[in-house]
Amino acid sequence: MKKAFLISYRFPPQGGGGVQRTLKYTRYLRDFGWEPVVHTARNPFWDVWDESLLAEIPPNVEVCKTSTFEIEKVENAIREGIRAIRGGKSAAAVSEEKESPAHSDSVTQVRKAGARGRLGQLNEFLHKRLMIPDQQIFWVLPALWAGIRQVRRTQATLIHTSSPPNSLHLYGGLLARTTGLPWVADFRDPWTDGPRRRRNYVNNRLREKIEKAMERWVVRNADHVVVTAPPLRDRFLKKYPFLDERDISVITNGYDVHDFQAASDLPRQMLPRDGFHLTGTGNIENMFPAEHLFGAIASACAKHEGLRRDLSVHLVGAKRGPYDQLLADLGLEDRVRYEGWVPHVESIRYLQESSALLMCMIPQAGGGNEKLSGKGFEYLFTRKPFLCLAKPGLTADLFSQTDLAHIVDPHDAAGIERELIVLYEARAEDPVANEDLVRKFDRKNLTGELATIFDGLIAADDGTRGAGTREVAA
């Protein structure tokens, strides 16, 4: 069987949305004639851990791990030490609290860190000025050294890299050049054009120039580029005239039917059986204007007796937005509930038990969204109605193809209030899903699309790959 060497820094037992893409490829590639071999970090620093995801890795799939230097672990230890000193506790006592029964599940762990003052300034200098394109750059050389041996030992026939972190593409490109294997570079998020990334370039033109050169090198040297949405493909084609349309594909994220089956089998009930439950999985980010949503909820409950009696809003995610005072001022402390981070299968169970769902898309500067929310595909599969707060653009265009979505501009408080009432008053009805649209985003089918790309590269391989085919042509 052909072997794909999948390089992903985010892989179980790490949790979160970024883990899912490579995990699902690993789960389904065998169905399309490819044996996955995964290369990941042994000791990554990450906010969320979900050991339940380990059960999704198929039996006998080899997962190769290479250690790295994680500067964030050092920074976190310093922060905890400072907190312990300021709080009158020993660092050991703080450590014991982290290991306390509050984390007794042992399937999840959420680590939060924050620093200001001189430590924060040093942190900003290190991350924005020195660690380019990201702090995982320290993994590239040890991973490359290990990867060369692993590729030869496992007799892999193709390399696939998944970002972020973007430094993995540098590793993958160097590995492809060294081994002569074809290489697929998969961008889960934009790199130099991403809104979060661009914040690093403010007053930092040198970093911007370096990262743009890195991105160009990756796109030029990869045998095939994969992105998650059509606008990202269009942008790459416009930015890089040397990129042939045949050498870049769109493979969206999606849902996994098995996740919903596993969630249905959970013995635990997440939500009360009565009431009207509006649930959003993921995080309401600081960049999202949530004050309009919360204001609309308060206004709708004040005007509508049924919502005032029945509505509860559940926000399932690791991040708690800075809205506690606003919620208190609006009288929503008991109505809007931060459920915290839960394993992925439990987040699916929340969706299954909810009356309606909530999606909050961060407005992009200059227009609509250019990437699709991963949770949106899971929302589609539930066939439940959902309130989609998104500017005109990719997300709105996609979900307008189904009657499930109630799409409102995130700044339109009156529109949000109106749709909340519509959702509540139609709670006994079964909305009609666009089944053709739903089937399009099955993770197994999407993995089949990736396998087709792999097959095409192997069929075209004449032994000259790894030298950067577009580099030579240029």
C-alpha cells in the first residue's frame, strides 16, 4: 500500500479544531489505498488536550514523535512562579493546584497564561521579532533530522504538511528536497494574509518581508497546494503567477458521521430536557462584536414572554470573552452560560441536545469572510436551525443554500433579536436541510479528494520531484 507521511504539529492528544483535519485524514486514508504515517511533536505546548481523540486513530497507524524546545513552556513556568510569589504561595503549591481533582477527568486540561509589564514586553519581542514565522521554528531542524530517517524506514511515497504552525511547511519542503518525494502543502488558515498574522507585521516590516518570502518559497516548491476555501485559492493564484490552476485545490473542512454516533452513545445528559437551548461551540473571540448579540438577547427576552421563560444560551469553548460586566449590566449572568472547554465528542452532544445553534463569525476588514468555520459543517449535519452572525461573504453565501441558517449581520442587533424570536416561535417545526449540500462535507468524502491528489502526484512522478518542479521551471 502507498504510504503518506503526514506532518502535523497539532495531533491528538492535543485538542481543538486544528487537530481534526489531519486526524480525519488519518482515519480514512486507508479506505482510498493510502497508509498514513504521522509525524508530530512529542512535547508541544497547547491550551487544550483531549485524550479521547486518541481512540480515533486507526489501529497500527504509526505516529512518529520528535521532541522540540517550546519556549512557551518556559514562559508559562516563569508566569506561574511570579503568580506564586505575588500570591504568597510556593511554585510547588501552584503546581499541586494544577494537578488537583479539578482536573480529575484526565481527558482534558486547559492552561491559561498571561503576562504584562517587563515580562510581557520580553515575550512580545521574542515572539514578534525573533521567532519567525512562529515559535515552532525550533522544531524544524530536529524534525527534519528525524523525518529523513523515518521516511526511509517507513518507505513513505509522499509528504503532506498541514499548517498552522506555518514553520511545518519549511520542514516539509526541506524534507521533500532531501528525499525526492512529492509534497502537498495544506493551508488550514491563510498565512501572510490572515488578520491575526497581519497584526504581527505592525511596525515590523522586516518580519512581514521574511514571512512573505517564506510563503512564496513554499507555494513555489510544493508539488500541490491545498486550501480550505475558494477565496484563498483565488488569492494564491493572483499573488503567484507561476502557480498553475491544476496545482492548487480546495478541500474544505467537514463533519465526521462517526463523531455523531459516538456522541449519541454518551450516557451523560449535557442540557436539561426542558427549555429553549441556544448553543454555540467554539470560542466567541475578542475580535467578534458580541455586545450586539448580548444586547439583542436581553431585548428579546424583555419583549417576548416565551423567550424570557425558556431561553438559555450555552457557550462551549476554552476561551471566556471579556463580557462578564456587560452580561451583568444586561441581567444575563444566569441566562448566558460559559460551559468551558469539553472533549470534542461532548461538544457534539451539546449540539444534539440543543434547540437551535449559534455561529459567530469575526468580521473581516474590507468585506466578508474568506474561510469557513469548521463547526459550521457540524451544524449542517445536525439538521438543526442555527443563528449565523456573519457579514456578506463566503460563510453567508454557503449557508444561504439551506433553510437551516438564519443569517444576520453581527452588528445588526435588531435583526438578531428578530431572528431569535423567529427561531423560538418555529421551535416545533422541522426545517428542511439541503441534503446534497450536507453530503458534500462528509470527512470521508473529503479525504477521498485528498487521496485523488496523492494518486495524481504519484502517477506523474518521474523521479525528479523534491527539487522543486516550479523552481526549476522559473
